[in-house]
Amino acid sequence: MASFAATQHLLPASTFHSSPLLPNRPSISSLYYKPLSFSSSTAGFGQVGVAIEFKDRGSFVQTAAVRHLMGSLTRAEGLRFAMVVARFNEVVTRLLLEGALETFKRYSVKEEDIDVVWVPGSFEVGVVAERLGKSKKYQAILCIGAVIRGDTSHYDAVANSTAYGVLSASLNSDKSNMSVSTIPVICYYNGQIVRTKIDVEYEGSETCIAPLKIPIECTFQQLIDMIYSKTTIDKRRFKLVLICKYPLRNGNRFQPFPVRDDSSVREMLDLVNTTTIEEIELYIKVVRVKAQLNQSVGGHEDLFVPDHYNVAQSDYGCGPSTGAVPDTGPDGDDEDSADEEGNDQDVNDECARDDEDVNVDGNASSFRTFNQVLENEQGIYVSAQAPSCDVSNHPDDEALDESSLGNYHIPPTPQFQHVENLDNAVASCWTPLVQRTTSYSSGEFVIGQVFNSKSDLQEAAKIYSIIAHQEYVVVASSKKLLVLRCKKAEECHCPWKLRAMVVKDTSLFVINKYTGPHTCVNPCLNRDHHQLDSKLVATHIKALIKAQFTLSKAAIQASVMEKWGYQISYKKALDGKHKAIRQLFGDFFQSYTELPCLFLAIEQSNPGSIVIWKTLEINMPNTEILQRVFWSFKPSIEGFQHCRPIISIDGTHLYGKYKGKLLIAMGCDGNNQLFPLAFAIIEGENTDSWGWFLACIRNTVTQRMGICVISDRHPGIMAAMSDPHLGWAAPSAYHRICMRHFASNFMTRFKDNILKILVCRAALASTERKFNKHMNIIGRINPEALQWLEAVPLQLWALSHDGGRRYWLMTTNISKVFNSILKGARSLPVTALVQLTFFRLNGYFVARRELGANRLESDERFTPYVDAQIQARVLKAGSMEIVLYDHVQGLFHVKSRRGRTHRLNLHEKKCTCGKTLIYGFPCSHMIVACRHRCVDFRLFVEGYYTTQSYYDTWASLFHPIFNEDEWPLYGGPTIVPLDSMQCMGSGRPR
């Protein structure tokens, strides 16, 4: 789009006078002088003289130290112009339009070379101007609008937005006057691409480079031909995959950018103009050609179909009696099936003309014949659902070798075995991946273009319509025919129309008629697009869900907005996520049926794992309803024997299609890290379900005595822990409640933040003296609160009365941490949830087993957590004073730097600070006494904290699950979910 600007230099008339310093300057008499009158709003000017040098237009005039460049506006023959006019304030804009048309007429511009586009208001002027500029039909575009200032700030907002829109339209339109004709590109080949978090490089001992000068108007095919010619790579034997080193905005970072079509070539070449790089690095991956029938790729190419091959036959039933059948797809979705279905009067005509459109041959070709055609032509087939970003038609042979996949069941997504943080607080974060976009070599469909299936063609049509900001309606849709036309065909006489038919004896669809592109213009922009349905959203976010299934609905909306510029609704984002989950992890209902087979496979590969079922019988034969299922893996059962005797239990909601609760039992290793022990899916939290869960743990997982169980104050847990028949009553086990839940209950009852802080201090006090001090203060402030606290047994919540059972673990945080890890998995089908627990635990065991082995080789006696704690206590002990009272019993009196005194007994391993008993390793006072008596203080560290115990905790191995065809046969009843457990189908969840 060309841009013209006219400037006037306003100077006072008195400045034009003869000057001895400029003897060669022309006098004022040789200039055309005309005084112009300005409005009173121009401060400081009345009548101002404007000096204009009267010369022939288009000439170049040089005066002393002044150069005048003037463009020509008289030669307008053959030029096309467009005007975008706002209807709002039409009384003003119409007069401006008439003046502009008069000016065009004065400069001999023909009326047929002028297009006038009306828009609702000034705000839409820039959007339409940019669209017209990108059409490359006009040499200049004139924007006309009027905004009248009022009492509000509306004027500033509209005026600024309009000005910015016009400026943006000018910048984003095609720059036909670019001074650079070629772009330097360095091609690397005969190596491999190495990608890191912040960079991408090309390495290899035989790496070669090929410098190219690429024209700015180069197409993708021209670029491929230039690379073949420059590198002498055999075009018949190898395909090229092009990856550009793309700079990111946030710092000196680079990432790979696939170059697979004309638009990506233009974006690559534009890096020289939009960034500081002077030459582009292009990495080439050479892939051996091997024809594959249903190979999924990222681009579209034409397929040559010989005359002897029948694309579709009239016996497909597309006669007048066959109506347009909506395609509901596998999910039977109303939204997708009713996708712009139109009742066009040409439906019967389209079906009736099938015999005329298709070349009918008496000898129909077989599927093998068509396969031979593919191998000869090496045509590329389109699969819009392909998760791979490989644009080559033929991947490496190893990728297609079934034997290379092994005989083991692999996780559905790498996230199942990804361990992002091995510290105490394990949490997961979203790293969006770059998703492949369906691209077109010319931006339009072509006749003869082949798609793997009808759904691929529908998806490609949706993406095309969204990118073009146009909508279509379905004229005819059946298993063998698809006809689409522009939604504004009757209103704007837009000729856009697409017709495709199935290839006989296959699922392939080929375009046999196409008229495009769109010629209609939208009167305004919409926030949403009719073709941007939840099925397309699911395809778009599938890679994101696979990489991070905790993806929120807001993130999905933002991703769609960034990719296509449309704001989808919350419900559409939710439906799209559910469909993506079904496509990746299977159907929710079917997962209940498959769950027994999966557990049998886990028990087959990992003997000793525990699975306990509880089902309900129904009237249907050989069918039972799943009420509860408990599972624990053998490595967890064996490793818990070396952990501290403490378990944290908690429950969390399931957010999939069916409601329920996920119960978790977590241990804690010697490095203060979580240790997943057991899981269960139940119908809901109650006394019976919690008692069943705890009974499963006690009977099948661990029979250790003196285990401390930390939980919230749920009535079901309280009742189960006090039941002597379940094996969790003292002294077999000791129950403690989570301090966070306890303080929350207290706050709910008394609603006093000061009292809540005092309660927390009392609970965390390590000595009874400090505990009594805080309790007395609470009693003086609110005696009722003191009575409420004393009604709860002190050993349940006060650390000073705990007896060393908690090991300083005051909350169920270790269970909450794992709940946060499973946050996204709780919305998955139950089989995917079980697989995630298996693969995620294996990831923990592998990483921590390696850490333990390395510390054993380094002769590290204790875990990193205990080493850091003891080191801090040793430093603290250096400033303490000690007095010996009895060297036989080891009685000492220790005084800290702050003047606090404590009594300790080395023989009994007791200190009045209480921390040695609470933590399980010596306090700073004990370390001072040991140093005084030349005793190794490491003898006072409990065995759970040693490196050997830590290694033994994670030493057991998870064995891979066999392939599904090797799973044991399941002969039990069919497991189904309870219908009443199904979540609400519509509306935003509360």
C-alpha cells in the first residue's frame, strides 16, 4: 500500500527578505506568495505567509544548501484507489467523501478505479483498511471518519484507537517499496539439530554450510529447489525438513521454527526487518523417501489421480432421495454435527450431478492400485489431527519399525513420568509447547487435494475460514459427500464454494470442485467465530493437554485468542478440554470397563502389588458397579519399611465426568520428602469409606506398630482411628490432627485472628512451659476459646504433648503436595489416573534411588536434609556455655547466647528444649555436651535419617507394564460407574 503525505512549512512573512549571507538565494518576487487565514484556535498567528516555489511538478530544484524533492500526483492512469468511510457522523463524512471524489476526478482517476467501503464508525476504519491493503489491489487507501468531542473522554478513546488502527494498517500492509531484494540465508546440513532451553544449534563432525541469497518474494517450493541445487542432495531419494533458528523477544533466546509453506518462508525472511539479525540460519534435516499410505504431515499437496481411477461413483446413493446427513462424529456432538448445516435449494442438484462430475470407469481400481499411484506420485496426505510436527512425507525407517517400540506399555504422555522438582514441595508448572498449525502452500484449496478423512477436510475448512475471517454453511454432508458454500453467498454474491467426495473403497476425501477465494467483506468484526467450535478447540489444545493436563480454561481461551484472534466462551473452552482429554486418554465410561485389565497387567509385571475391589451388584447380568478400589504398588510397600513411622492421609475431589473422591496415604522419607504409599477411589468420604481405606492399609500394606497418622478432623477418620477392630488404636498407632485444619476450625468458631495466632504458637511450642504461657494468654482474652481448646485432647494437636510421634510434621502438607501434583489428573478417566500414579511413582523412585546411590559412593552418612540441620546446630553450639554436673549420668547445664538455660542427660538422650525428641536428631545443646565429653553426636541421630536407609527406601524397582496384547485375560464381571455419580453436563461448574 503506497502512502502519500503533503506538508506545509508555515513561516512568518517577515522572514523572507534579502540577506547578504545568501547572495544566491532567489528573491521573494520570484516566489508565488499567497497568505492563508487560520482559525482563532491557532495561538500566535493571525495571517501567516506561506512561500511556495512555483516550479513544474515532478522536477528537482536545488538552491543554496536546500534540496526540494516533490512527487508527482498527476499521472494516475491505471492506478486503483479505495476509500474507507465511516457512517457515524455521516453529515460530515459524506461531504469529505464528495470532496475526495472530486479531487480524484480532477486528477483523471476513472470512477471504475475507485472503491468506496462504508463501515459503521471510525473505530472500524483501520481494520477494514488493513484488510484492503493486504489484498494488493490498491495503490492508495483513503480513510475518512469524524469524531466529535463531547463532555466525556469517549472522544479521546475513539480518536486514539482510530489513529492507531490506521497507522497499524499502513505498517501491516504489503511494503512494495522495500529496498532489500535478497536476504542472506546460511543453510546447515549433514548434521543434527540440538535444542536446549534457551537455544537451538546445529552440530556434527560432517556439518556443511551453503550460503544462499533468497529473494524476498521467494516461495517455499522455490526455496526447496534452491537448496537442492546448492547442496546437491538427491531430490528423488531424500526429502528436506527445514528448521529456522528463530529469536525470541525475551532476551537472547532462540527456538526452532518449522518452515513448511509460503507464509512461514515470508515470516522467516522478515526476521531481517523485524530483528537485529543480519543473516538467517536455516537447519536442514534430510529424510529418506519411503512412500506411506496414511502418513500424517503438516502440509497439503496436490495428488495426481489418473483418469483410469474412479474418485467416486454414482452408486454411492447421492440421488435426489438422499438428503444432507449431518456428520456427528464419534462423540455424537450436537455442536459439531449441526455445524452451520444449511438447507440450500441446490442440495439435490449437487447430488444429482455426481455422475457428471466424476469420471466413471467400468473397471474400478482396487486399493492396491491406488497405493501404487501414491508410491509413484509420492503424494502427501493431510491429517489435521496428527500430533507430530514432522513435515516430511516419510519419517525415518526406525520410527516405523514396530519391533523398535518394544513389548511394553508406554505412558500416554511424558507428563505421567515427569518429575519436575525433587525437593520437599513437589509442584508442577505449564510449559506450553509449540503446536503444529495446518498450513497451505498457496493459502487456498486446490482441486485434486486429498485428505485422510472427512474429519480432516472439515477441520482444514474450519481453519481456513477462521484465518480468512469468513464463515460457511454446509450445503450437503454425508459419508461420501461434503459441499460447503459461503454464508453470505446470497447476500453478497460471494462465489466461494467447496465440493469434495470420498475415494472409492477408502476413507480418503478429494476436492473435485472449488471456487475461491471469498469476495465478501464483513461489516464488523465478531468476538467469536461459528466454525471455531469445541471440536477444533480440542484439536488445537491436544498437544498442550498432553504436555500439561492442568491447563486451565482461561489458558485455553488465551491460547485460542493468541492463535486465531477470537474470544471463545468459557463453556466452549471446557467442552474443548473434555474432548481433548477423551481423544488422548479414552472415554470416561469405557475407562471403568478397562480398569480391571489395567490392574491385572500391573500385578502381572509387578507381583506383590495390592488391588482391592468393592462393587455393587445390579440387575444386569455379569455387570457390577464400581463403589471403591484400593491400590498400592509393591515398591511402595517395601520402601515404607525404611521410612519414619508416620502416614499422612487426605482426600480430594475427582473432576472428570463422574464424581468421587481420591484418597491418598503418604509417608515421609529420611530426606523429608514425600513417599506415596497407597491410593483409593471411593464414592465419597464417610465413616464406612475411611474405615475401609484404613483397614486396607493395615491389612495389606503395613503392620508396623506405633505408626503416627496425621489427618484432618473428618468424622469418618476420627471414628475409624478409634475403632479397635481396625488396628489403628493406641498403642498400635497414634492419631494426630493437622494443625492447619485445626486452626481453621478454631477461626470458624471464634473469628479472631489474634487468638488464631496464639493457638498456632501454643501448638508449635516445643516445651510445656511455652505451651502453658500461650494458653494462659488465650484464657485471659477469651475463656470460652480456652475451654474449646482443652476439650480436644492435647496430644492430638500440641507438639509439646506429642511424645515425639510427629517428627515435627504438624500438617498434612505432604498429602496436599501430592494432591497438587494430581490436580490435572483428577479430571482424567480413571485408567489414566491409575497410570499416572504408576509412572509418576516410578519417576520418583528412579531419581531418588540415584541420589541415594551417589551419596553412598561418597560415604555420606546422612541425608542432605539432616546434614543441613546438624550443620546449623553445630554453628549455633559454638556460642554456648556448658557446666558439667555428673560425668557418669552425663548431666549438663547449657546456657545459650541469649541467656536461656537448658538441662540435658546424655545417658537418656533428653534435653529440656524437647527438640531432640521431636526431630529425631540432636539439638544444639546436645551437640555442645557431646563435644565436651568427646562423644560422637551422630550416634544420637535416628536410623531413618541415614543414607543407607534413604537408599533402601527407594531401592525397589518398578517393572514396565507389558503391551496390551500380552495382558492376562480378565474373566470377571464388567465394571461400570454409577449413573448417579455423573457430573452435571452443562453450565459452569460451581
